[in-house]
Amino acid sequence: MTERIAGPMFTRPEPRSTFGGLVRALLADVPRGRVMLEALVAGERNPNVLADLAKARLRGKMPQLIEALTGNFTDHHAYLCHTMLSNIDRITHQIDQLTARIEAELAEFAGDAVERLDEITGIGPRAAQVIIAEIGLDMSRFPPRHTWPPGPGWRL
């Protein structure tokens, strides 16, 4: 629906990279493209100034970036970008709050289990939290270790 309301973000008779495509690419990688999006929202429309804000890999593509930034970015597009960035900030804040609550609950319930599981190669803090949430801490429901198969390649 937003596409129908906003219309094309960039129209040009000859086929070139679209300004809308650039904005979608920047929104897909918000941490890197955020500075450029905020400058667009603030009213900056000079493609050279905007391209100078590029970071990391985008700096190696300056001519293409300047070409993509040359377009018709209106106040309406700035409003839509501002709305999207605000939503990203709001959701990020909620994720941070939920993460803090999960960590507090787990610290009370699981003690140092998350840290111990995190020591296993391939299991990070988030995976450790999921493991504890799924199977709990009571291992008595599982058969004793000596009844398990000896390892990979073992057959009956």
C-alpha cells in the first residue's frame, strides 16, 4: 500500500539505478546507511554531500552512489523515511527492554547456566537462552550419559 501512496521515489526517462532502490538498500542495512537517510530526512539533497557520508564498502562505489543519489527525493519521501527510522528505533528499544528482562529472569532462574552453555563452541548467549527455555535445567528426564551411543558413526 505504501508503494501506491508514495509512488515511484525516482523517475527518469533513461533506465538507471532508482533512488527508491537506493533508499531500500540503505534501509536494509540501517546501521551503515542511517547517516545518509537521516541527512535526506533533514533536507540534504546534494548527491556529492550525501555520497561523502557513505561508509565501508559503499565508499568504493562513489560514482555509482552519486548517480543513484541524483534524483527526485521529495518531502513526502523524507516523511516516509523518518517514519520507517522511527519504527526501527521503537522496535530496537523494545528488543533491548525484552532482552534485559529475559536476562534478569534467567539470572534468577538459571544462575550461571547461560554462561556455561555459552562456553560450548557454536552456542552463543542467545542460543543458550533458547536451550534453557526449551528444555529447562532439570536433566533427570533424560537417560544417564552412560546409556547414550558412544558418538558419531556408532550403529546398533
